[in-house]
Amino acid sequence: MTVQTAEDTLRAELCTDEREFTALAPAWDRLYRNCGTATPFQSHAWLHSWWTSYGTPGRLRLVLVREGPELRAAAPLMRAGGPLPRLVPLGGPISDYGDVLLDDDHADHAATALTQTLWTAARTTLIDIREARPGSAVEQLYEHWRGPKLQLPDSVCLELPARPLNELLTRMPTSRARRVESKLRKLTELGIEHRFVRPEEVASTVRTMLDLHRLQWQHRKVTPEHLKPRFHEHLSRALGPLVRSGDAVVTEFRAGPDVLAVDVTLLARHLAGNYLYGAHPRLRERKADIATMLLHACADHVSRDDRQVLSLLRGTEPYKFRWRPYAVVNQRLLLARRRTAPLLSAVACEAYGRNRARELVRRRKDPLTN
């Protein structure tokens, strides 16, 4: 499917060929660099690796807007399984942000062309964009959309200013800040040092991190996907190029020759996000505060750049709140046409039901909040 837009220089098309997706890497990377709202979850390295590990043949749906050989916009989508026909972002649940890419220098025309092509696709399916961060490029498509549409709250991300740890301590009460300073001294006493891993070392370090992750969650509830071979393969394949291009940093924490923890932080133009870590139980046995150790290294690294946000990404785990973060709610954007509007209603009802069930479970666990 090819759509000629009002701007004669722009051409929109639908790509379903996996080999063409592979060949798009150079043009995709240039578009990614010129999209100010993009995160590594929209990079070619992440998405193509994810598709290699998780994709289902025949379901790829990349909506591309070209100007000559250059990409001016891209919506990395696929046809979802299940009873409701939907187009959803590549990356799935292991990606914290979903979005499209728009060239900042051509955003208005590119967004119009991308919306027109998605409008054609929406004759038979619902467009369902999960985990859109406020201010993301896909919000421009939502504004252009002239058919039925709905915006729902999605996951909560906790965020901090991208500042060195000594500045983050000023956000805390004095007594708590002193406890953190004591924990930092404890890390020094234990001889724990960190170093940033080189791109050629990433594959072996990812294996170490996942082994440590498995150890740290032993006998406790863990995200099952993190223990699966396909997740390991995806991270090993994606992180090497991302580290090489400066879109990720992998950090080892050592005491002498022993690697006791590994952290993966993803770097966008405007934010850095703590994605995943693994830590040996020996650290807790030695009374080392792992959260402080990780944040110290990450904050000092990203504060040297121009990033404004240090994101703890999705989740409201209690340990994150000690830093007094602010909550940013991702959005779920549903786009339909008149004939597919019933699909929008069905997904909205399903989302409401799930949120209501989670709230009831939370209240049973914590009856004092009733």
C-alpha cells in the first residue's frame, strides 16, 4: 500500500517484509537521531532485535513516510493476536515506552502523511498505542485524528531530575539524606567500584547480569520473561549496538575481581532510564544498599550530559520513593474509524475491568486505604 500525500515530496507506504525491515537500519537510525522525543525503545537496534526474538511471521506492519531515500516518519507496528483486530507497537511488554518517529524538521507534514496511512489501515483494525510518554510524537497523530479516539492512563513511571547524587540528596529530609550518605560510605568501605562496559563485552556481561538477576530473585516473585532464553538473546543482540552508539550504558560493580552487580541504563536525548539490573545476594549480606549504589553511578553519569530526566521507568516499588520522585503516567492512545469504533469500546471496557480488578486486589492487601 502506497499513499501519495498532499506534499508531493512525501510518500507513505506499508512495509510487511522482514528483510526490508533489516535493510532499513541506516535510514531508520538517521530518523531516530532527528526525533527529539525518541527513546532507545524506538531505535532500530531494539525493535529489530525484539522482532527477531518475539515477532510472528506475517504480522509485521511498518508504516513509513519517505522523502526520496530518507525516512521522515515511521510507525513500528504489528498485527496483534487475539480476538480483536489491532495494530500495536513493536517492543511488547518488555519496552517501557511506545511511540512513533517523526523527523523534527518535517514533523507537521510527516505527521499528516503518517496519520493518513493509519487512517486507511483503521478501516479494518484498531490502532492501539500503549505506554506513550506525555509529550511523545504519537500525540501529534492523536491530535490529527478525525475519527473516534480515546486516551486512557497506562503505567506509572517515577522520575527524578538528572542531577548528581549530592544534589538529589537535597530533595530528602535531612535525616534520610544522612542515612544515604552513611550507605555511600559503607559502599566505599566494602571496596565496591564501578566501570562502564565496552561494546565488545556486552554479550558476556548481559549473561552475568541475568545470572545475578536470577540469584537476587531466588525464592521470590520475579518477572518470568526475564528468565527466558529469548529475553537474553534479545538483550545481548540489542545492547551491543546501543552501547556503541551511546544510547545505553552497561555498568559493572566489582569488589576486587568479583562482579557483584550489573546495571543497564538506556539513554535518550532528554532522559536516562534504569532498565534492569542484577545483584548478588552477597551485597545484601554485607549490608550494601543496592538502590543507592545503582543510582549513584547512574546519576553521576547522566548528569554530565544535557539530559533533564532520570527515569526509574515503570513501576512504583517502595524503594523508589525514598528519592521523592514525581509520577509521570504513560498514556494508552486508541484510534478508530466509525466502522471500527466498537473495537475501541471493547478495549476500553476491558482496560477498565482490569484496572478495577487491580484496585480491588490492592484494597484487600491494604484495607486501611479504604
